[in-house]
Amino acid sequence: MDWVTCAYSAACTGIASRTTGFCLAHLAPDELPQALDEMSPGRLLDLRGTTVSGELLSRVLEATGGRPGRARLDRVRFTGDVRLSGVTFTGDVSLDGARFERLASFFGARFEGNVSLAGARFTRELSFHGVTVRGHVSLDRAVMSRDALFSQAVFGHGLSCERARFDGYATFDGARLGDGAAFRGARFGRTLSFRKVSGNAGFEAAHFAADAYLSATGRLSAARARADGLLDVTVARCGVDLRGVEVAGATTLRLTDSQADLEGAVLRGPATVTGRGRSVLTSLRQVDARELALYGLDLSACRFAGLAHPSGVRVKDCTFALTPRGLRVSLRWPMLRWFSRRRALADEHTMRGWGAPDDPGATPDRLADLYAGLQPSDRATSADFAFAAMEMRRQAGHRWWLSVSWLLCGYGMRMGRAAGWFALLLAITTAAVMWTSTSHAERRAEPPSPALNP
């Protein structure tokens, strides 16, 4: 502690008055009114380390006219209910390490500066519902043993709850986060409701021990987070980072004109990703999901290399990358090739050098398994993927007859090619027959050679 403590006892950590040597809680009954008279609106309020009862708090707020200035309340122990309705703090407020043994209600309070509650402990309910803070709020390493209510709160310069612990129900519905919110390493013991929140939010390495509902208008990140229940994410016109997330229950991701990344995710329950408008899924690399449904997404740039269970992926109304169309010259046999346009994975574009260089993990063998396992709902995409699976096996050089099948009939899926070969063979045969017939007729038309006389 960086202050002179109360002389009442060695156990008291309250800041001592310069005149009496005692903290506000241990002043004599005739000395307390004088100490309160020295308080006035807008002035510094310093109660560091003091034990504050409900009655003492009420008298302090009355003495300051409900408008204290800079408030230094570090390590204060509040033994009664804390109700700050109608109170305006005109300066920064520091409550680092404070202890709230009963209800802590900031409802109706207003903070003109920053608020720090780092390391604070809330034994009962905490309510920040509807609170307006013009500055930044910190709840880093704070412990909330019961329900924590932050709905409709306004944080002008953001909120930080890194490594905080929410043991009860937590709600941030309708909150406005200003510069964003950080929940890195936080733990949520019961249901988290984070719906219709305005601003960016980061839940990196967070632990959701129960169900979590996340919805924001800004960028949302839950990279490396762990959810023991279901995870429901809804975003609009922003990006979602779910790389390395681990979900034990069902996963639902709803995108509206947004972009999402699921690389390395482990989804043990059924998972659904739905897109509306221009919604893009950028990566499914190294994803472990036995049941994954993709609806209405742009997958033209999505990477699939390392997908653990491609047969468990259902695809409907999604768009994929398209192969180039036309004649191409190559140094490998055949040197001249004609490409017909078909739907393809972005990994194949990278492997063939059609797109920007990227992770070289997409080998022909792996791509063949992906194409064979994925199950698009429409017949055209299914046919293209079946053709691509055979093409990747041929590229891997497994069987010579695949090259023959590709050349003659496109693996049985390009019958126009077979018809072309048949027409060519028919033309050659017809030409050969005609040439043979003409040559035979000419030989028969030639006059016999005269016999030579002896």
C-alpha cells in the first residue's frame, strides 16, 4: 500500500487522516461530521483501504452532493449495499481491489472519466445496467460471484475484462462498446448473453462453461476459446475470427454480409454456418467437425486442406471458385490442353498455380479425398466435384488407365469428348476406306502391259 494506514489497529488498511491519524470509519462520533464537512462536490474523494458501511456511504455521497470528483477507492471494503443511482463522478474513479460484500448497483450512475475495477470482488449481484461511462472501464481480473448485468450500458472508450471471472449469469445485451471490449482469458460460469452489442469484441482464449450467445455489429473474435455448451454467433457487416475454437455442444454461426474464419476449430456437436447477402467463409483448414452444414456462403476463397471429416460436410446454395476456360500450353504432356469451366476448391487453384501462392499443404491426394467426401446438394456441383476427384487422382499418378479415361471420355463424365473421338475415328476409317477403294479402282482401270516378244 502506498498510503499511511489507520492508527486504530494494524489490521485496518484505511487511509489515515492527517489531523487525527484515523480512517473515516474509525473517527470518533464527534470528529466524523467535521471530516464530512471538508468534502464538497467536485473535490477529491480518497477512501483507500477503508471499510465503508451502507450508512457511511450514504453520508459521504450526501456530503459531496452526489457529484464527487476524482475518487480513489482502491481496496475499499463495502459491507453494505452500494446504490449509486443519480450519482455523477466528475473525475476518474479507481476501485482496484475493492470488495463488495452485498449488492453493487451502479444503475443510474454516470462517470465522466475512466473507471478501474481491476481485481475487484463482487460477492453478490453486480448491476451496470444503463450506466454511462465517457471514458474506459477496466474489470481485469475481477471476480463476479453472482449475476452481472451490463445491458444497455454505454462505454465511451471501451471495456476491458481480461482474465475476469463471471460465475453467475452475465448479460451485455444492447451495450455500446465505443472503442471495443476485450475478454481475453475470461471465464463465464453460466450463460452469457451478448446480443445486439454495438462495437468490436474479443473473447480470445475465453472459457464458456455454459451456453454463449454472441451478437455484435463490430468485429468479433473468439479465437482459441473453449465452450462447454452451445455457441451461437450472429454478426452483420463485420468479421468473425473463430480460429482454434473448441465447442462441445452445438455451434451456430449466422453471417449477414460478413466474413468468418474457422481454421483449426474443433466442433464436437452439430455445426451450422448460414450466410445472407455477401457472406464469405475464408478457411476450414484443419477443422475437426463430424457434422457441418454450410448454407448460402461464398466459398470461392475458402481453404479446405486438412479438413478432418469431409464426408460430414453438407453444402447447399454455396458458390465456389471456377477453373479457367480455354486452351492452355504446358511443358508437360499433353502440351496443349483445353479446359472446360467447372466449380473447384480454392486449394486446387493454389496447387495448379492459378491463384496467389499459399500454404502448399493441398496435395493432389488430399484434394481427391476432399472432392470425394464433400456433398454439395445441387447436381451440377456434385458432378464437378466427382470429375475433380478423378482429376486429382490422375494428377497424383495412381493409375495409368485414369489418363486413358480422361483422354477418351473425361472419366465417363465428358461424353462430348467420347463423341469427338468417335467422330474422329469414323472420319479416319471413312477416309481410309475411300482411299483404299479409289486405289483399287485405279489399279483395275490401268491397261495391261504388252507381252515382250522373244
